[in-house]
Amino acid sequence: MESDDKPGRMQLASVPGRRPLLVVVDDGPGIPAFVECFAQGEGFDVIAHAGGYKLLTALRALKPDVVLLDRDLPEVGGLDILRAIRDADPTCHVILMTADPRSIRPSRP
């Protein structure tokens, strides 16, 4: 990733002439649409996916630049998908997320 001319912003080293691809993996109804709204405005192509075994095959074909990945998916867990992404393309950026309140730990002073 290289910095562009805007402070605090990063630019993905993508294929020339292609917008960077963000794949949003979440089984909830609202998150993919919310992310897509903002990411497209920032220059990303966005594909939403609910997860599952079909996603593992699709990721190899899609070759995303970034994956926003829900940790808690019903068919295949987010951590298993993360491992598959790392095996297929170690340069793909992955943001792991969860809405599980048990995952929140108080910050230490």
C-alpha cells in the first residue's frame, strides 16, 4: 500500500486500470449494503457474500484486494475463511469483524 496525496489515506496497489475490489462477507442483511454505500464512494468495487463453502471457491476467482469478514458465520467460520484467504493470496487485506458483545473487552488504562 502506498500513501496518496491525502493525509491519513492509504491507496491499494491494485491492477492498473481496475478499481480495487472489496468483498464483504456477512450473513446479516444490513452490513453489506451499508459498507457498499461508503466503499463505492471511495473508489472500490464491492461484492457482498453471505459466506459458506461457495465463498471459498468464489474468492479464488474474484481475487479481492480487501475482504471485510464476519468472524461468526453459520456454515464456515470466519477464521476458517481467513486461513483460506491467506493460503490463496497472502497479499489480500482482511478486516475481521464481529457483532458478538462477548468479544468486547474493556480497555486498560
